Amino acid sequence: MEIVSLTLLLQILVPVAVIVWVALARGRGSVALLVDVMLAASIIVLAAVSGLWLAAPWYTPHVLAVLLAIAAVTAIVRCSSARPGAQRSRVRSWVGPGIRLAVLLPVLVLTAYAIASRRPVAGPAVDLAFPLAGGTWIVANGGSGNLTNAHVLTLEGDRYRNWRGQSHAVDIVKVGGWGTRRAGLAPRDPADYAAFGEPVLSPCTGTVVIARDGLPDMSPPEMDLVNVEGNHVILDCGGTWIVLAHFVCGSVAAREGDTVRTGDFIARLGNSGRSDEPHLHIHAQTPGTRDAPLGGDPLPMRFDGRQLVRNERIGGG
């Protein structure tokens, strides 16, 4: 609940507050109003690009942008109809142009950094088929920077050496009706999430190197911090390891040594391992070892010809 509350505060309440501030503009100069609109727009873009749109529907930033446009027009009309004397008397409010710019500049820098974090990972990418079908899927983690992909942190320091293979991983969730991915605000039953139980298909043709099953599905937001991958399958596709993780307990159909082809059923998407809600974790890496299966070097991925970054949607809806 704490994460949900923080998300709602940063991604909705703060943008709404600055939109209201713009709408209630009275007696401001044109420069001050312009800076206010730029600040509000930057905050919305920052939230849209780097925010994890899971607590609120994915289309919320579009709604905020429309509200800002309405607020800006309202403010322009109000300010243009104000008496000149009143406008001059209020332009030196306690939130003066200097303070406005002092707030705007760091927000612009952070927004630019967030946009840069969405860039695809550099270097040759492993071509894969998208392993999920039916409905609409949203990328929760993906991109080349830590503002849009939490896995990038495993590139830093030797302490992550045994998990570095996942540094370019992608996490994917499913959304259902009204653009939400769960029933209720913070359900504890993983079956209340749209992604739970969905079939996961092989993204490539290869051999099953590791297949693990039997671990329980966790109740969100609890996580298994010992068995990080949970129920998972690792495929060797032409010398590249593809890791797919967090399957439903008892659903893994692949067995070690099996040969699978692109599109073959692998397992059902669940919430085992270090997962705070049902989602698919997938990454490509150079081969690891039995002791450190995720210890290979990370490799960029392309799904059906495109690299996926945070908040991208795949499928209809």
C-alpha cells in the first residue's frame, strides 16, 4: 500500500496540483504563466516517461495532458481579461519568476535524463519472437537507463556479478478492462491480476538448459528473496541463453534437455520468486553456469524487430 500511495502522489497528485496552479492563474505576467505551463508540462512528461503506470491506468498521462491544455487556455483568457494595473500589482508574488525558473530547470534536466533512459540498449540485439499472446501487454521495465529499467543497476559493482546477465531484462504485465492490470487497489491474490495464468510461449528455437518448478506463487507484494527467479526456464538458442521467469507453480511444461521451437508452450505466467505481482521477466545473456546461471554478460533483445522500453504497449486495446 505504501508503494501505491507514493505512486499516486508522484504521478497523479503532483501533476494535478500544478495543473490547478496553472488554471487558477490570476494577475500573472505572460512570462510567469509560460514558465508555469512549461513546468506543468515537464512534470507530466517526466511522470509519463519514467513513471511505472501500474497503480493508475496507462492512459492517465494523456488525460493529464488534456487537463493541462484546458487549464492553460483558461489561464490565458483570465489573464488577458484582467485589468493592467492588477496584473502589474500581482506579478511580484511570492512565487516570482526566479523561483519558478529554479524549480523548472532541474525538472527539465531530470525529464531529459528520463527520456534518454528510454533509448534502446546499444549494440547488436538478439532477435526473439514476442512470448505472450492475446490482449494488451505493457512494459514495466525496459530501456537503457535506471529511470526506466531497474535491472540496469546490476551493471554496477562486482556484488551483482552473479546476476549481471539480467541487466537488459524486460518485465511485462498485462492490462484488462479500463486499462488496469488488476481487480481492486492492491489485491493479495495473484489470480486477481490480468497476467496471472497467461500462457508463455518460446521466443526462439533451442534447447532447455534449466527448468525449475514447484515454488509457490507469492501473495503481492510479498516476494521470495531467496529463489529470485522463481519457477523459470532457461533456453539455449544458438549459444545465447534466454531466461524466462516467475511462472505459476506446477505449470512448467518444458524439461531440461527438451528441444523447443518458437511458439511452443513453455509455462503459465505467475508470481513465484522475487516478484511483487504477476509478470513475465525475460532477458538474454551469454551462457552462465550451474552455480551462477544469471552470471553471463547481458545482451540487448529485439521482439519482432523492436526493442521494448517502459510503458510501451504490445497488442490491441
